[in-house]
Amino acid sequence: MTQVTEADIKALIASRFASERLATEWYDTQPIPGFGKLTARQLVEQGRGDEVALYFTAVDWGIHA
């Protein structure tokens, strides 16, 4: 399985933010609900980028908000 990288997550979230700077700020600082107050950056650094991607799939499907 290919590991999901920072670039992959940033590409996934880019359209959700008004600028690349805001997307990066979110990636670096905003804890994701359900992940023990970890940010996307922290999860990706732990090799859990696939979980971040799945989180956004769930958000898109209306499962998480």
C-alpha cells in the first residue's frame, strides 16, 4: 500500500480553503476530531495519512462534520 503523504493531504484539502496558506495552517495546527487531538501533520508523520484521507471521505459523505 502506498503511504499517503503531506502533499497528498494538502491536495485533498486545497479546495476547502481560500488559500494555500490557510490549508497549510489547518494541516499544521487544527486537531482532527476523533484522533486524540492530533493534527493532520502529526498523523501523517506517524504514517497515518490514510486515516486523514478517510476522514475527509467520511466528511464528504456526511458521516463526520
